Amino acid sequence: MDDDLALRPEREAVVGSAGGREPRGDGRRDKREGRWRGERRRGERAMVPEADFRSYYGLPVLNEPTWHDYDIAGYLFLGGLAGASSILGEAAELTGRPLLARAGKVGALCAIGGSFYALIHDLGKPARFVNMLRVFKVTSPMSVGTWILSAYGPQAGLAAVTAVTGLFPRLGRAASAGAGLTGAAVATYTAVLVADTAVPLWHDGHRELPLLFAGSAMAAAGGLGLLAAPLAEAGPARGTALLGTALEAAAALRMERRLGPVAEPLKQGKGRLARLGEVLSAAGALLGATAGRRSRGAAVVAGAALLAGSACTRFGVFHAGVASANDPAYTVEPQRARLAARERQENGVRE
């Protein structure tokens, strides 16, 4: 999965009109003149017009990620649902809501099982997942994520089995607490994983993606709670759905405003699924908080809308990221903007 250029850390390389690299990509000073290589002196005029971005024969600058959409986007959605459901299940148990707690624990186990399947199916061989456990590398989100999943999965399984069977209640409570503690990392580490790539939308959105994924996961867990729990116990699920939807919407708005043109794929093609996800989540959260308090049918519809909205958000972000890697504009233009900002800062320091 990490053999492609698109999955390696981004390099500051700007592509010129002939497909070559401009001379100021190394960030070194000219020792004789005390200025950045390729930088004009103050007051100098450019002898040629600014080059337009292009790549060789119009091909993308980055290789497209080889991840399969249903596998990886499904892995992102199910992992978030699992982690947030474990937190909701533990909170329900602590507040005396046994049916909501059981729904959260069983839902978490089913979701993490599906997430594991999607990840291993994309890897091709189960042994590749096991091989990643040979080392623990703090600087690698993939390595850390592998260990997080390995620590979370057994605890989520024990919590669900003991909740259904009623056996070994103390062990079940300990496993439920452990799954709840690690659930937050399970719900958000995938955002760090995709942001640690050269894919422009994911890489540049590294500040907001963890919040976006956390909000989406909370909305999904709240939807699952509304679907499975009786109205008398569904209060925490309704609150979780409202809070998650608000967090998701705020993070998405912040990311689009900060990234500017790089966020355009979220409004085009399959990337528009993310916008549909926001609408579905907002509708589900509002319906659950109003009619869903009194009507079981309304609660079921609200829960289904929340789950569908979270899934659309993950699939939309995934497809928008792939689209941003395929278009050279989203790679070259932001790099030029950073290059220009660095030049202005250096000029200001020297002057």
C-alpha cells in the first residue's frame, strides 16, 4: 500500500512549463550573494513571463493511490463507527443504560470485524498485516495504527461477548473500559494515516481531518444507538449524534476555507458525497433530537440517515483525495504559493 509516490511524504518540487523543476526547489542560499537561488533582487524585472504549471504530456505529478475505494473508504467508515460505538457503549454502561451499552459493544465488534476484513482484503494477504507487527515505529502512522487495532480488537470482542452472554462480568467491564479508552484513537488515527501522504487534499487538510473523522464517527455511533436502543435509553445516542454532526460540519467548513482551491474536489464528482453526508447527518441528528424522542419510527429513520451520512462523508473524502492527486494543479499551485510566501518572508527578514 505504501509503495507509491502518492503515499510518500510530499516533496517541495515545482514543475515548470517544460515539465522540469524550477531552480529554487532545494531551499539553499547562494553564498556569494546571500540570497535564495533563483530569487530576483529587489527591483529586478523578470525577463520571461511566469511559467504556467504543466506536467509531462499532461500526466499527474503524483501516482494515484492504489487503494481500492470500497476497501479503504469502508475501512475508514467502519473503524470510526467501531471506536465511537465503544465509547458510547461504555458511557451507557456507566449511566445505567444496559440495552444501549450492549448495542454499542456489539456494534463495535461487528464494525471492527468489517474494518479488519476491508483492510486485509486491500492488503491482499493476511500475513502482510501480521508482518507490520514486527516493529513499532512512532514516526509511522501505519505502524502505530496497526498496534492500536491489535490492542483494541480483542477488548472490543470480549466486551461484546460478555455483554451478550452475561458471563465473566468483571472481565467484561474491564474490556469495555479498555475498548472505550482506545476507541478514540481507533476513530481518528486513520485521518493521520491518510494525511501522512502526498495526496494534496489529505496532506494539506491534516489539521482538520482528525476532527472531521471524529465528528463523523460520533454521528455514526449515535445513529447506531438510535437504531438499536429503546427510546428511554437513547438520550446519549441523540446527544452524541448532535455533537458529532456539529463537529463534522465545523471541521469541513474550516478545511474548505483554509485550503481554498485544493478543496475543490470535495465539490466535484464523487467528492460531492461528502456534502451529501453532511446533509444526511444534519437531518438525522435533528430528526432524532425532535421526533425521535417520542417516535420509534422517527428514531429508526434518524439513525439510518446518520449512518448513511457518515459513510458518504468517508467515501467523499476518499474520492476527493484521489481526484486531487490526479490533477497537477492541486500539487503544483499550492507548492508555488508556499514558495512565494517563503520568498516574501525571507525578503522581509533581510530588508
